[in-house]
Amino acid sequence: MKRYLLTFFTAILPFLTFAQESTSEKFDRLFKDYTGWFVDAIFYEIPFSETFQIPWVLIVLVGGALFFTFYFKLINITGFGTAVRVVQGKYEDIEKHGADTLYGDPTPNEDHNIIETLRDDSAHGEVSHFQALTAALSATVGLGNIAGVAVALSIGGPGATFWMIIAGLLGMASKFAECTLGVKYRDVGEDGTVYGGPMYYLSKGLKEKGAGGLGKILAAVFAVFVIGGSFGGGNMFQANQAAAQFTKLFNFESDNAGMYFGFVMAGLVAIVIIGGIKRIASVTEKIVPFMAGIYVLAALIILGANFTLIDDAFGLIYDGAFTGLGIAGGLVGVMIQGIRRGAFSNEAGVGSAAIAHSAVRTKYPASEGIVALLEPFVDTVVICTMTALVIVITNFDGGFMEYGVEIKEGVEITASAFDTVIPHFSVILTVAVILFAFSTMISWSYYGMQGWAYLFGKGKITDLIYKFLFLIFVIVGASISLGAVIDFSDAMIFAMVVPNIIGVIMLSPVIRKELKKYMNAINKKEDALEDGAEDLTKHM
């Protein structure tokens, strides 16, 4: 197999070099000619006045988030503490075996049959709550938090940060809803492999509602979009940005440096994704906390060094959020930029995260939905806000950014902000960008493969075909200028919003029922513990 792969890569090497040197721009222009209409349609901005327009897809995202927030009685706030306890493993026993089995009878278990039962891994699934959370976070935490925030601030000013936080808080309800359904309607193969995500809850869930035909159409459309998004924004764009940062860091002048980087990156990605979601999760649970920890620590150091300015920064953010501070479009313009960046960063409502979360080991679908609501909080409310604070505090004198003037290279602006307090941190930031890009690629490979399996069938051959194509796109992405390709793939990612939000809203009563079932299970365990029962999680 290795010999065939080496032969193939040797054969396509001249074509990649030729594409990089001669036809990259031509390909980009040709691609734009054929796909521009789709991009324009997805990101079409509805003109509400002469001064501001709102992308319709943003209205769907925020509208859905508001609906879920109120329908589930502020689950993004009331479920936060429960989510932390679930990730800590406090309810792992009932999630594996059911509360009725373990705590239905609060009398002492004299013959220890229950403890013997715990040896059986009776819950379907492949990964833990924490692994599922980090796998999903790895697809969202990255360039959006580092570069995207700087771009949003350049357009909307400090006030955009406030609305970014609002988008993150609302998105928590969307993540809860879609990830609960991901577990509820997943398929589990004979070998224990889990297949889940919007494709399955759209087709199976809507069939239960008597809308099977609509469900099949929405599921197929979603599968096509998720495959396209995985090859583009979840792959080529990440490889392209990582290659650009790497070659810039080491001052590589060779025209083929990006391509060689692509080969190395493809090899590393291959090692991980061939092993499936278990290996992906085992990698992301190490990379994401590590890199996010370094990034947050650096931000805290800068905020600590400038703690006397933090209140001034929040003052700017608050004033800008409700006045606009001279930003184009005023208050509404600032609001749009903040909400847009927040919603696009955490992907709440897109449905992608439901694919990763569906692989969790649990008997209660709502348990993973509750865990998933932490994702927008970490991604947007914490990391994006820290980035924004660092930029605002270090840019009080307007040294490297003029608010209201859009920038293109957000990583450089964020790096400049960090370098003002931590010299040469831009080097670490470059490494972070590369690692975040890597973790995003491996997570999106899983998303795309699930869509691929839904359309073309489940099996090792089908999986290998998709993974092989994915690795080719890693090399292509690192080798050529993308432009329109990325616009198209971004459009495909956010086109996923349409079938997903329709299905999740229709299935909201099912989600509410699952939430009630899980909370009753938690209450049953806690009542049993109060009556003297032993907490069986310590035997897990």
C-alpha cells in the first residue's frame, strides 16, 4: 500500500508544482465563475436600509438560537453547572447503565451484583464526554479565535466584543439541541462504530414526525454540504494558512515550500484519521487543552500586566456596543459584526458538532447535549473575549489598528498585540495556528467522512476512499492560492444551517422529552445517595 501511495504522490508532484507556478490564479478565476452564484446566494445580505445589511444566514442562526434559548427555559444558563459535573464524570455510572438499574432500589446492595454489572460496558458509543467535547472544540477553536476576532474589531470596533459574547451565550442553546439529537438518532454498526449527525436525525427523526420525504431530502442536502465543507474550509483553508504561517516563520523562499509542507501535514493527518474517531479524540483531548491553555495563559499575563486598563477596555466595549463609536452602520453595524463573528466562530446551529458528539458513550442523549453547550462558552465567551481584550488594551493608542478600517490579515494583528507585552510570542502564536489548523483538519475529516458514509454506504473501502481524497486536498490546499475555493467551501459550511435548523426546530419536543428523562435520572441518583446508597462512579 505504501509503495502505491509513494508512486501516486510522485506522479502528481509535477502537476502540483505546475499548478502552483502557472495555473493557480486561472483555476481560482474559473472556479469563481462556476460557483460565485452559490456563494452570493448563501451570504446574500438583506438590505434593511441604505446603511446596513444583514446576511440572511445570520438571521437564521440567531433566530434559531433565540428560539432554543427560550423553548428550553434558558438551558444555556441553568444547565451550565450540570454540564461541568457531567464532564467531570459525576454521572458516568447512570449514563452507562441507567439510573433505574443502579439506583432504582435505594436499599443496600448486599450481594454486590450491581458492582459486577459495572464491568459491562453496556452503553453504546466510542468516546467519553470530555473526548467528544475536545473533538468538537478542535474544529471550532483556532483561526476564528485568533484572526477572526481581530477582523471583527477592525470593522466593528471594541463594541463588537459585547455582541460576540451574546452570540456565544445564545449559541449554547443551539449546541445543546442539535447534539442531543445527534446521540438520540445515531446508528451503531455491528463493530461498535457510531454513525451520527444531522443526516440521521433529519431522516429518522422527521420520519417519526410523518415528514420522512422532507427528512431524506434535508439529510442528503446536509451530507453534500458537509463533505464540501470538509474538503474546503475544514481542510484546504487550514492547510493553506498553516503552510503560510510556517514558511513565514522560517523564511522559506522556495516556491515549492508550501507543497512540501502539505506532504508532511498530510502524512501527520493520515496517521490520526486512519484510526477513526477514537484516535482523533485521543489526539484532540491533548492538543486542544494544551494549545488553548497556552493561549489563554498568555492572554492572562497580558491582562495581568495591564490590569489597571481592564476597566477602561470594558468601558470601550460597552460604550461601543450601544453607540457604535463612529463605526459604519452605527449600533446595528457593530451588532452585526459581533454576532456574525461569534456565530461563525462557534458554528452553533451549523450541525457539524453534532457529528462528533454523537460518538459519546451514554444511554441519555441529553447528557451530551448538556456537555455540548460548554463549547460556545469556551470558544466564544472565553477565548474570543480574551483575544478582544488583549487587542483593545494594547491598541489604546491606535498603534497597530484603526477601528472602522477592515484588515485582511488578522493573525498579524493579534500577534502584534501579544508581542507588545510578551516579546516574540508571535512565534508561539504561529505554532498555535499550525496546531489548531491540524486539529481542525482531523475533526473535519470525521465530519466529512460521516456525510460520505451516509451518501455512499458504510464500510472500510468507502472510508478509505474518502480519507485518501481528504489527504490529497491537504496537499493541494497547502500548495496553491485558494481564494474562490475558500469562499465556496465557507458557503457550503453555512449552507448546512438551513436543513439543520429546520430539522432541529421540528424535533424540539423530542429534545425536551430527552432533557426531562436525563434530569429525572440525575434526581433519582441524588435521592438515592441522600438515602444512603453508595455512589457507584468510584467503581467505574
